[in-house]
Amino acid sequence: SDQLIVDTLIDTLPPNAPNGISGLLSGTNSVTITIFDGNSQMADFAGNIIYYGIDAGKLDNSLDIGNSFSYIIDDLPIGATGYFTATSYDFSGNESEMERLSK
């Protein structure tokens, strides 16, 4: 007869980092961020987070965009340089490495 094996180990492995991200200006102080999929085929993929700010070393803002792969950020200061990164996370709360983009 067939056997069923059940793994009850705690999931501590993060998903892969997104395959990349891109940005397209969509207004005076807004940019559309697109995350290149790298994890949606995973059984436990839960979503993506975009981190951003105007200082490359200090990304003060974050947006959990769930299982979406595109988002318009419309609160950027006019005349500033924006820096962006994205991560993916799974249902266990494990978060991937960051994938960076600068505007």
C-alpha cells in the first residue's frame, strides 16, 4: 500500500529574494514599483514588502503589498532621489533577502 509522510518541522527557510524590481515615474511625486516574480509558485508564498526612502542607507518606509507585484507610491518628496528595495515572505513569516532599485 502507499505511504503518507507528514513533515511537522517548523519552517525557518525564507523564500527567494524577488528576481528584481523596477520603477517607472507615474507622476510628479509618484512611482510605480514592479516586483519581478520569484516566489508565487511556492506553496507557502504569502506576499511582498516594498521598503523605500530618500536616503540609500535609511529606508524609513515600508508597504506590505500582499501577493501583489505592482504598487504606486505617491508620497515621494518632489526633487528628491528615492531608493527602493523589495522582499518576499511566506506564511510562516520568513522574509527573503532584499532586491534593490534606486530611482
